[in-house]
Amino acid sequence: MIGIILAGGYAKRLLPLTIDKPKSLLPAGGRPIIDYALDRIASSSSIRKVVVLTNSRFQPQFQSWAQGRQRQDIEIWSDGSLTEEEKPGAVGALASMMSKIDDDFLVIAGDCIYPNGLEGLLGRFREKNATVIGIYRSAEIDQVRRGSAVELGSDNTIVDFVEKPEHPNIDLVGAAVYAFPRRTKDRLKEYFDLGLPRDEPGRFIEWLHKQETVYGYLLDGRVWDIGTIKSYENISDHLASLGKHR
């Protein structure tokens, strides 16, 4: 399995912090945010290679970051964009790189901090040989509005998935962790050819669960989605408080 970390955005909501630095490389708890995603991937023995999917503007910074990690199997791929206006979106970038992928693949956001490893989710993936997405219970309703509302059916199948819901009435949120079988490459191409939204990966899941069975896996603990300066300050304060009690 290949692990793909999404880090191609320009994070305009975090300006001025992201004028010259990608969001995923901002420090949190004394480490770049992306390190936490790499930790989650590194905890799985099934991941044979890690790809960071970024843009051409920040590719050199991620290459420098990768050189300082202990893993030797990290590759930095660019979506070819230099500005927000040029970027193909996360789904568009994923679709364009599928010719390089000949394996199952795990996609994880590089700007989220997850509470634990992903072995349970990947075990579910191996059991079902079908797409499995991570979900969590939101601490506040605004997390659902900024993310995706998820409804589970029997055997934890996804029966409803709404990206950026205006009036959510459920506290289950997509966690931006997706385990895909390699055949999903064809679905990505199909989605891309239909001209559907290409920015948020959740839009692809919103469409995919209507085409085939998709499973949810409930992650323990809080998932920190760093999308605004306030959320960045919150996770920084949280990690700092943990450091003081060690």
C-alpha cells in the first residue's frame, strides 16, 4: 500500500502565517504539522512508500523536510501549480497521479492531527477489500459544517455523506483519512471525466458511496482539523499544555 499525504493547498485562511510557508510545515508542539500525519502512516507496516502531494511553489520546502526524516521512502510530488488559481484541487491532483500508482493507497490530510494509529482502519480495509474512511465524533457542530456529515448503516456502511453541510443534524464527521483499493483509480477517472468538484476529497466520497459500498471506521479521540488561525492556535496551545505535563 502507498501512503499519500495531501499538502497541496495554499491555506489563504491562515494568512499571513502561510505567505512563505505551507500550512503542513507550520510548527505545532515543536514539530511540523505534517509530522503527525507521517507518524500515523509510519505506525502501519503495510505502507511501503509515502508520497507527499503538494504544489510546485512549496515542493522545495517539502523536499528539505523529507531529507530530515528517518524514512528513506518519502517522495515529493507536485500538482504543477504555483498559485491558488492554478491548483487542480485535491481530487484533480489525485486523479492526475493515478498513472503512477499500481497498488492500494491510503490518503490522509497533511493538515490534520489524529489521536492514534490507523491499524484498525486498515484492518477493516483488508477485511472488506473496499473503500474505508475514517470518521470521528465532533466536539462542536462547526466542525461538521467545515467538514462532512456522515451517517452509518448496518455493518458501518456509509448511507449518507454530505460535504460542507449547511444544517447538519449529526455529530459524525469525515476525518480526511481514506483507504482505497487500487481499482478506485478507475472511479477517480470516472469522477474527473464527469467534471464534478475537484477541490475537497470529501466531494469524491459524497459521490463514490452512491456508486459502490463504502465503509466508515470510527476513530477514537479528537481529530484536530487545522483550517483557520483560531484552530491552529487551539492545537498549538493543546500540544503545549501536554508538553508541560510530561
